[in-house]
Amino acid sequence: MKVGVIADDLTGANATGVRLSKQGFNSATVLFMDKILDSGDLDAVCIDTDSRYALDEIVVNRVNQAMEDLQTWDAEVICKRIDSTVRGKIGLEIDTVLDAVGENSVAIVVASFPDSGRISSGGYLLVDGIPVQETDVAKDPVAPITQSYVPGIIQEQSKYAVGHIGLDKVLAGMEQLRATIEQQIVTGERIIVVDAVTEEDIETIAKSMVTVQKKVKLVPVDPGPLTAAYAKAYSHQLIEQRKVIVTVGSVTSLSGRQLQYLKEKTHSTPVYVSAEKLATLESSWEDEVDRAIEVALERIHHDDVLIITTYKEGTGLVNLKAVAERENSTQDALAKRITDGLAKITRRVLEKTNYPVQGCFTSGGDVTASLCALSMASGIKLEDEVLPLAAYGTLIGGYFPELPIVTKGGMVGDKKSIYSSVNFLRTKSTRRVQKHD
């Protein structure tokens, strides 16, 4: 999949290109007078048209030339990069892109860049909490900003009807947002401005966009975050049959919050494994492992993220001391039986599923060690850090050589940590898939 971005200045092109690189794309910036590099490695190109303050005729000519170059390069996704303070002739540039893409195209504009203090609510763009028209950028000698209402700014410059979707629809979730976008498309809006105040809002918008009726070609228009999120969501849709397996043996309250957040964000239904039935040397261990494998192989048909865990809210801790005395064993031996059980379930799912697996996430050093041992892996080749005490790498040797894996301690991170780790794994693995396919 190839992503093409048209930017009106060089720094903006570079900033968006970097965001795409962080999502697993191999990106490059090209000046408008140059041809796109003939490199098989590139799958994201940002063209700088240097048109922010150009005459209208020059703006149209340069944007059209950039569109022609991207279409010749076979870009599947076209994006329009705009200034984070809405300077320039953004309405004219959006119109030109839409005309080049075709009559069935619609621009989705998200002016927000939360990491840089830019958010939009009620259609108004705020910079560090101040309406953009009240900031220093409004005093631009070439093109001063006289209002902060983004739909109004664009409508003054565009020939197309401009719609607006408020933050309430974004916060209502993907389905509500998708329906609202489709409703505005039906009523004739060719440019739709959508509010966002957080990166999560932008992610929701991007994921909703890929579910919009396929006969409409959507063009992300933004300072960078939406383009990156949409490109990631679009590419994941193309490889949606690839799965991620999450194995969690930790029973801390933090792990519970992290799993709950992961469930909410991925709509996954965990495969719950009884720690009590695994904490034994008796036959219930095999019975529980076999049961969980069967459930997991069925669950993986429905969930892109398969969660296998002994953590279930409301379930108390296993009294390992009492079980060890009853079975004439040790607490350490029984704890290892639990982690070995989770590892065996994970290994058998990897072996038996017909779905490609992008990689695994494991929480807890004991679970990770058991998975390596039962997979006959000699270790993990470390490649990157997801967050402090969470590492990304690939298995060395064994039954699943080069399988991507993220490992994290059970007491590490905030509620988003497992979800962030899964997204990191998908990004890295998507790049690996693109290279191998």
C-alpha cells in the first residue's frame, strides 16, 4: 500500500513523513519540481508544493502536478497536509485535490494536533487554549487569520459545501461517527470538519473513516496526526486477518486495568484460564489447557487481538501454600505450572491456527520465560523499546523463529500500556510484512 501526501511547505511535509515513519511506513519528502524517487522501498511520499502564499493559479498548478505524480506512482491513499494554525489557501488546495481524485471524493478535515497544543471543539481551533485568531500567528503579514471557526475559514476559500461534526459524535464512538459522516455525505457535503481534542479522538476518527461506504473516496486533511492514524488504520484493514496474541499471567490490579482498557479498545473477548486448575500436578492441568486451546482457536475467528489470561475480575488469588501442602509440592513449582500452562496454550494456538499471527505480547517475566522454553527459542533478539521496562524483539530459533514479541513486567506502565504495546507490535510487524510480502 502506498500513501501520498501533498503539503504546502517543506517542514510540514517532513513532519507528516516522520509521523508515517513511526507507523511503519518508509517515508520520503520530495520537492514539487522533482520526480518521486524510483525506490522499491518507499511506501509513503510527501510532496512539498511550496504553495502556502502562492498565487491561486500557481497553487492549482502545483497541487495538480503533485496529484499527477502521486497517481503515476500508484498512491492508494491521498492525503492533504495543512498548517497547524490553518494558514494558507487550504480551501483552494482541498478543492484542487478533490477535483483530481474525482466526484466521489470527500475531504475529512481534522485541524487538531494535540501533541502541539492544537485542539478543535465546536469547530473552533484553539492553540494552547487560545482561539487561533487571538494568537501571534493571526498577525501573519501575508495571510492574517481573522477567525477561529475552521468550517468558516474553509468555506470562504472553497467552492464546495462544508459540514461540521462536533466532539459529541466523536466521543459517541466509531459507529455513531461513521453514521454521521455518511449522513453528511448523502446531504452533499464534500468537505467535513471534525472536532478532536486528544490523539484518541483522532484515532477514533481514522478508524471510522475506513468503515465508511467503500464507493466514497475519503481524503484526510490535517497537520499530520490524522494522516498517520488513517494510513495505519487503512493498512491494518488490508491485513485484518493477521492476529496478535496477548498472554497475561499477572494478577495485579494494574494488569486488570490494562486488560480492561485493551478489551474496550479492541472489542476483544478474553479467553479466561483458571489459575486454580493450572496450579496443580494433577490431570486438571491438561484438561484446563486443552479446554482453553479449544476456546482460543474458536475466539481467534472473531478477535484480531486474542487475549489469553488468568486474570478475571472478582476471582481471588490461588492459595498456593495450601495447594503445595496438599500435593506435597512447592509454591514455586505450582506457580511455574500456571505460567507453563499459559505458554502451552499460546504455543498450541500459534501452531494450530490458520490465521497469520503478527506477533505476541506477554506480561510477566515468568510467562515470557515459559513461552520461550516451550517454543524451544534460545532467546529474544531485542530491537526496540516500547516504553520503560517493555521491550520489542523477535524469538531466536525454536518452533517460531523471528516471531515478533513485546514483553512487559506486570507492574509496568499505566492503563494504556498493553494496548500501546499491541499497537507498537502491529506497527513494527506491518513493516516486516510489507518487506516480506
